[in-house]
Amino acid sequence: MQDMLTHLEKLRTDAAECALIRDLATDIRKRELFTKLAEHLAALAAEVEKAIAAAGKGGEAV
């Protein structure tokens, strides 16, 4: 479980860094790319969070 929490934190950090780069980018293509990356990483983090919650409720073993 600790391993999943570590990965969750890494995904959140990476999403935040992509959002920061997006905000600082002057090139529209870079902004679009980093927007997509930030959204994708945030979605992955949400899925990991759901898996952790399910495991905590006696759901599927993770």
C-alpha cells in the first residue's frame, strides 16, 4: 500500500509540474501539450486514488 501512495504522490507532483510549465510557456503548442499532460497525470492519480480506496474497503487486492 505504501508503494501505491508513493506513486500517487509522484503522479500529483508531476501533474503540478506540468501545469506550472504550461503556465510559463509562451508557445501555444507547448501550452497545449503540457495542458494535456497535466490532465492525463491528474486522471491517472485519480485512478490510483480509487484503487487505494477500494483496497482499503476490502475490495480487490492491489
